[in-house]
Amino acid sequence: MFFYASKILGFFTQPSNIIATLCVIGLALVLLNRQRIGTWLVSLGVLLLLVLGYSPLSNVLLLSLTERFPQWQDGGRAPDGVVVLGGAIDPDATAARNSLEINAAGERVVAMLELARRYPQAKIAFTGGAASLIEQTLSEAPVAGDVLRQFGVAPDRIVLETDSRTTEENATFTARLVNPKPGERWLLVTSAWHMPRSIGVFRKAGFDVDAYPVDWRTRGWIDASETFDTASAGLARADIALHEWVGLVIYRLIGRTSELLPGPKKQ
């Protein structure tokens, strides 16, 4: 039930969907001779389109998430394992094309392969099941396993978690599967904008991990004053940022994290 509710809520936490809904409803009301409220809704939709599509606000919203965790430094100590969150592989397109198909979060796959090469003793755990309960979709994890083996990673180093559908399940199921030992060092690879919520649920699951953020989308706070050339570019970042912020609030309210905006551990 929570999964379905989160999907519906997710639709209305993306500015592009909100803008489209406002404009469609507004135009329908205008056609039904409800000129005043219809015009007001369309005007609001256009205003949101201009602000989020072209102004730096979308970058600011995203940067408030991506800059929470710095780039990882090994400090001379190699990790015992690496956990990679799904969300970068399109398993259905991969199966249909018989060729690896990745999306805008493809840096997760690149980081997975780079870390597997750099730390040849580390376990590589990929967590990601079918993302939909409505449609018949394939799991990402087996595809990731095939990619790792193709790049020469020994099968006994690969751990695949195939059942999770949410970030909270990523953490819970993976912790149960790898059973990390006290004192072990595990990295968590995911998009920088998704890292605060991911770290929060892994901590709640009792799985102590070091953040290894990738897929930053920006150059840093220097982009806080940058405008966009196209509305679609600004809206894409606004969609990601607002959706993630709403996810952080909901996870905190229902107790899936212990902090609203998790950050690095205090030394």
C-alpha cells in the first residue's frame, strides 16, 4: 500500500507534472466558462514554468542535496565492500536490445566498475529489484551481475539483491544479505542528490556505510546563480530535487530515517 501511495505522491511532487496538471485543469475550466479560476490556474502554471524552468532556483534546490556529502577519500584504508544502489540500468531495454542500456544516473555503474578494479579484494553488492508492482519489469541486479562478470570481477565477490523496490528496502535487504561485520568498511554508491536519504535509511537499518556520491549534475555552488537555456533543463533538475526533498520529509515522518537531512558523521 505504501508503495502505491508513494508512486501517486511521487507524480505530484514533480514540478513538471504539477505545471501540466494546473494548465490542463485551467484550460478545461476556461472552456467550461469558469474564466476567472481557469485563467488563474493557467497563469500560475506558466509562472512556475518560468521560475523553475529558467531561474537558478532549480539548481539551488538540487545543490542543497548534492553538496551534503563530499567526494570520498580512502585515507589509506581500502573498503571491505561496496554497495551500489540501482536506478541506473534499464533492464527491459537491455534485454530487448541485448546491450547494456543505462540512464542519466549511469555514473553509478561506472563507479561500480572502477571501484571493483581499484579494490580487487572488496565485495561488490548491487541492490535493485523490479521498480514496479503494476507492470511486469525485470530486475536490475542480474544485469549488473552480468556486467561485473564481463569486466572480469570474480563471481565470489559479487552479491546481488534482487527484491528491493524502494530505498528503504535497498538498505534493509542488503544489510540482511551481506551481514557486515563490526569494523568492516563499506561504501555506498548512489547519486549525490539521493545520498542524504540513502545514508539515513542505511543508518536506520544498522548498516554503517561511507558515502561515495556520484552523478552530481552540477559543478557545485558556482551553479547557484546559473540560469537555464531551456525550460526542460531547469524542470528536470527541479523534478529531481523536489521529489527527493519530499521523500526526505516523508521518510522522517514515518520513522524510516532519524534525521530530516542526514549528513556526514561528526568526528
